[in-house]
Amino acid sequence: MKHEVLVVGAALTDLQIAPVPQDIMNRAVTPIESFHLTIGGDAPNEATIISRLGHQVSLMTMIGDDEPGQVVLRHCRENGIDTDAFIIRKDMPTAINVGLVSAEGVRSCITPKNSNLWLYGPEDLNYAALGDGYSILSFASLCTFERIDGQPLCDFFRAAKERGMIICADMNGGMVDYSGRIEEYKETLSYVDYFFPNRGEAAGMTGKTDPEEMADVFLSWGVGHVIVKTGADGCILKSKEEHYIVPAYTKARCVDETGAGDNFAAGFICGLLERKSFLECAQYATAVASICIEHVGTCEGVKNREMVEERLQDYLALSSS
């Protein structure tokens, strides 16, 4: 079976605890309303939503030969995600992240350093999978893997380009300190057709404070299309030919912001596969992300294509009023 999208990046499990009071460290015991053990990591989040929206997707990642790794595998198989490009290592534990979610839906994450999330390396990039006829390569975890970012990722992107793939990339700006490595990222991003940083990530990489100027910097580095996600304000789209400001869906009630960016990227990629315009891709992605934030967990919101189509129609009507 031909798969349309190859998603590459971190895979782990998430223990989401919500809602957590701000003064939790001042309490001896804190009763919590809910604990959710879910799939986590940018790449499986993206792949899950792409599959639920009706597209064929493969996931390339590295996990440990342990129970959390089996949770990842079971989730992928239950959600129709191809796992042939997985690398399973006996010498590497699969990370269990603990997400502390406030009553306002803001998350702070605790993550184990000696795990696959931090130690993913060039040896875990499965070049053979690039020959399977994919239309799109989505690297979901830029600025996550210190050993891959730089020349190894440039080489991987170059190989994908040689096979005619569209390259999308999202960031996880809280993992790797990229100060002093901007030249490496410039070369990497020159291969990227669609780039999805959020405002904070884009500011950290470009040194700019205005999202419009951030986008211009990325375009000057060779990125084809820039999408700067601006949270409750929506997003800004820029290419050399197009420029749009896309508002957020204002009727969404934020319960947990975890995974919103991954859901956005997944929705945008589905739009590309369906030959939507630049603007239409972002509108569709916004509808997908708005459903995500109304639920605790990264993949608990979007269940099928129909609910996204319904949200999209309401969003478009609201935006035009």
C-alpha cells in the first residue's frame, strides 16, 4: 500500500495531570480531577490526526523495547499508522513525559533525559523508507534532537528532495538551545517548503519580535512558505507571493493546549494532500487545532473527518461575519 505522508520525529507516552494548581509544591497532598496516560510526541500526534482525517501515513521514529514503546506501537496499529520505518532499541528506554496542566489549559512538561526523546541520533534515521513513494515528508521535531539537527538533518532533507518530496517541518523550541547554531538551521530550513513555528520559537530563532518580520527572515533563508502560529490570535502566512492573517476559532474553550501545534500541522498537511490553497490549508488546520484544545491530551479531540468539516464550516462563517 502506498502511503502519502512520512512523519519523522519523537514518539513517547504522556501522563497528563489536570487541572494542577499553581501552588502545588506548597501542598503535601493535592487531589487531582484526572490522570490521562496517552500517546505523546510530535510525530505520532501528527500521524494520528492525518490518519483519522483519511490519509495514508507512515511514522519513522525510535522507541525502546519496553512497555511504553509497546503503548506507542499499539496506538499506531489501532489508528492505521504504518510502523515499518520504526527502529526499536533494547539499549534505550521510551520516555514517559509528565504534563502538568493548569486550570487555564497551560502545560508544563517534565521529561526524562536518559531516554529516546533526548538521545535520538543520525543512526535512527531510516533512509530506506524515503524510497517508498511518499508525497510529503513531515519532520515534526525540529530543535528536539541535538545529535540530528545540523548536517545529519540537512543530508536527510536533501535525500528527500532528490526523491521529489514536499518537506514540512514543525519545531519544539523548548528542547535544544539553538543559539550559536543558526547557520546550521539556515541550511536545514533552505530545504523546507512549509514551516510551522509558533511565535516564541520563531522569535528565538530569528531575534525578531514581530511575526511578520520573523516570517521574512525565514523566507530569506530559503523557506518556501512560513506559517507563524500566534496562539489565540491565529497565525500569519507568508510566501514570496502570498500573505494572509488567519484568525483563530474564537468559540473554542481551551482545556489543554497540549498538541495543538501538532494537530495544526496535521490539518495543514491534509490540506496539501487535498490540493487546497495556502490559505485554505491554514483555515482547515485552524479548525483541527481548535478541536484539539477542547480536550485533555494530544489526540483525544479529533476523531474523524466529519467533525472537522463541521467545525470548519462554523469557523468560516464566524470569520466572514
